[in-house]
Amino acid sequence: MRQIINALAESLRGNARLATVAIVLSLYNLVAFHFPLFRLVMECVDGGGNAVLLISSFVLLIVAANFMVFYLFIYLLRIVGKVLVAVMFLGNAIALYFVNTYEVLITRDMMANLFNTRLSEASGFFSLTPVLYLLLLGVPPCLYLFMRRYERGSLKRMAVSVASAVGVIAIVGCANMGNILWIDHNAPRIGSLFMPWSYVANTVRHFNHQRMINRKEILLPDATITSENRSLCVLVIGESARRENFSLYGYERETNPLLQGDGVMAYIAEASATSTTAAVKAIIDHKPTGDLYEILPNYLYRNGVDVVWRSTNWGEPPLHIEKRHTLSQLEAEYPDADARYDGILLAGLREEIEASESDKLLVVLHTSTSHGPTYNKKYPEEFERFTPVCTTVEMAKADRGELINAYDNTILYTDYLLHSVIEVLRGVEDRTTAMIYISDHGESLGEGNMYMHGMLAASMAPKEQLEIPFIVWRSDSSPELKMLDKVGHYNIFHSVMDYLDVSSEIYDEEMSIFE
């Protein structure tokens, strides 16, 4: 390594213009990190002259825009600017690894997934490959940037260089007036592969979005509890569980042997989002809206319902309830339970239910059972029925049969967890009881070379990421269930209100699954 650095240093002797340094970095950025972008552009056009114009335009746009930014950062911010540019190249390398390995697009939802992922989950993505991406693609331009001697030049020279870049961008824009509709239609996907601006811009968008949703929630109209019947609803929020791998819905493998005998209702459902943060909000929201209205747990708790939230996951909106148990808290409260798996959510559940003195009780279990890429680590050994299983985090390189085996084992474990909840509810003698299970979103397992979830908005996502299970069990004394053709996330709010006899002007009877 020392010899390589010395050789590089020898070749970089002498001063260069800053414009030369910026253009070299911009060209490297184009060649090293934009193959997925041009591959996507070619997939989105029919070929011919339009393809040539678009490819040429994107080349000029990428080179000119990055040249201008690199030049300004280094000229105006000096060493700080060089550090920022270097960080961008390292970020490009990591982003390219995820794009190539998981076929993702760098959207705001993906950045939300990144920032909402705990260290324990993030470690599941680690392998030697991202390190190689960093060393082979991210480090070389950083070495060039810090070892290359250059002349900053005059303010006039800087103005001319920046004006030239702006002129190129303007010419590209004018040349593509006829492609406006195509660009507008494909902008979300195309823009998500511009490096480094895809993840820079979407990081800013994510934190701005978080700032907006974390503002004070809008209170819903006061509610009234209309009966003294003692009732309990357990809402289980699944993670990355797709409907087609549940034998309850016709899957050829027996992934739901316990639920098959529990007398459950399996509704056809579709997710409203493909990221955990957005989907969980939808599950506990009363209607689709961009505003932060009071969510179901907060609303019920404020109006006299006892609410318990147990979670091994993350991504929910701010909760304003008394009984909230995170994974670390559950681990401390129940040291004999295995904190590696979602079975810890069941630890002490019966006792917590029995301890509630309220007539109305909602328990939410937020699981993480089918979260990838390490599906094989999401269930205890005794649930590894389908073998052999995938053990690599690089899903695109995995044997697809082994990948599906590991995923199906997580569904088998989900079956056990839901059956265990039902068994707890069967033992509750002084309440009517019901369990509702719904997944936040589905999961891609290699279909169309896509993996996991959250890469695309719901409007563009494949069906595997949208088709979810919605499973209901009810005690004999509970209200009957409606026969509905299709349900979704927003049915949950109104169904739980209905079951717990909570009346309010925002309640929508048509959205309830109960008669």
C-alpha cells in the first residue's frame, strides 16, 4: 500500500488548476457510480435518438453539476470543502453497494429506513463486499483529492468556471424540452440514482419530514366509551410479512399449521406504504393524510382506554401512553426470555393483561419477525423446518430457494407467535377478546431482481411488497366479522374503536371489520 501511495504521489507532482481537479473528480464520479442510472434510463426508453439524447444529456448534467459543486466546495471552504467532497465519495461507494446488491433506489423512504435502523439490525447487512466498495471505489478519489496540489486561482476564474457549468446545464435543459413528460414521469426513479445528490437530498427530505411529523399532533374529537363490557383487543403489527407465503392464503407450503386450527378469518389486504415508518403510522391513523393527527394508542389512552405497547421494532410515531415496553426494557424486565426473538413480546403478557383494571384494554405487539436480510436469525432453531437456508446478507448472490426457505421459517415462527397470543386470549375469562394481525408491508425475495422493501413508493412498488396478511381471531362472545372483499391499514383504527365500544364523530362504521 505504501508503494502505491508513493507512486501516486510521484505522478501528482506539480500544480494543477482547481478546475482540472474538479473535472477529474466529476468524471470519476460519472464513471464509477452511475452505471445503475444509465441502465435504468435504457430500460425506460424505447431506444433510438431519444435514448441517445437522454444518455448524452445525463452525462453532461452529471459532469457539469458535480464539477460546479466540487469546485465551489473546495474553492470556498478549502479544507472543510475537501473533507465534504471526500465524504461524498465514500457515501457514493456505500450507496452503490446497496443499489447493486439489493436493487434499491435511494429514495426518502429508504433514507428513513436507514436512519430508523438500529445498530443490531444494521450489523445484519455487514459483509466484506461493502468494505471492498469503499477501498476500491471510495478511497482512490479521496487520495487524489488530498494529494493533488492545485492553484485556487482568482475569483474571476472561479466565476467563469461556475458560469460555464451553469451554461451547460441550461443547454441540457433546453435540449430536453421535448422530453419533459418522460422526465417528469421517471424523475422519482432516475433522481434516486444521481450520486451523491440522491442520498444527500433525500436525507434532507427525511429530516425535514421528521421535523414536520414530530410537531405537536392534532387532537381528534373527544370520544365516549359506550358500554361497560370488559373487552380486550390485541393488535399485532407484523414486519415484512407478505401474504403469498402464508398457507392460510393458499401457499403450497404449510407455514400456518397452528393458525389453520384456530378458526381465524384471513382477509385480503393491501399495504398503503412499503417502509416501516410510513406503514405503522397508517395502521394507527384514522385516515390517509399528510398531517400528524392523534394516533390510535394516544387517542384511546386519552379517552379512558388502558393501552399497552410492546415492541421489538421501531418506526412508530411519538407515543403518549404510560405502558410502553421497548426491547431493552422487556429484556431487563424478563431476563429469562430470549431477547433475540419476538417471543420476548409474550413474556409476562398474560400477567399484564390480568393486572389491568380498566374495562377496555388495547395491547399492541410490534414485531420484527420477517425483517431481512438475515431471515435465518429471526427465529429459534426449532422453527428451521425448511432447509437449507440462506445465511448471506448479499441476497442477490444467494440461492433463491435457500432465501425463500429462510423467509418461510420466519412465517412459520409468526404462526407460532400468533397462536400463542390466541392461547393467552382463550385463557382470559372475564373479557371478550380478539386478536388482529396485520403486516406493515410485504417483501421482495428476488422477483424482478428486487429484494426487501422500502425502495419504491407504494404507487410503484411490486405486488410482493404490497400484498399483506390481515388475520383476525375473536372469542365466541365477540361481535361477528363482516365478509369484506378487501381491507387495509386504515381499517385498523375504526375496527379497534368499534370492538372496544369507543364512539366518536371520526369513527367510520364502513371501515370496521366488525358487524
